[in-house]
Amino acid sequence: MNKEGDIFDKAVTLLKGLIQAHPFESGNRRTAYVVAESFIKLNGGNSKSDNGKNARTLQGIREGYYTDAEIRKWFIKGEIREFKRA
């Protein structure tokens, strides 16, 4: 695991890891989101990612649509481009 980076970098790694590993039968994206948000809060951060479009955004993360930098910006500023399948 990368020990470099701030809490947002680590939250991105945590979120993507849980979503892409698909460790549960269902609820993987929701669980990953709650875990990443909790990680940020427990480490003194403030996430602005709850934009009402989380389900689509998390689907995009699962499908590799977003870069780590985009996901990091989503946590920090609440901004991310709309997920669209190719």
C-alpha cells in the first residue's frame, strides 16, 4: 500500500480497492463509499462528494471511467464529470 499522499489520496485508494475487489455479494459500491467517507472524517478531513449523483459516479469508478485525480477532486470539491458509457 502506498504510504505517500494525504487522506484524500488514501481515500481514493480505499474506495477504488473496495469497489473493484467486489468483496461482498451486494452493496459493494455503497459500502466502499461509506467506508471512504468515514475514513476522511475520522482523519480530520471534510468531503464534499455527496452530490446526489453518487450511484452513477460510483458505477463510473467501478468501470474505470475516472482517474484518481478526478476522484480526489470529487472528495475535495464535490465536482466530477458526468459518467457516460462509451
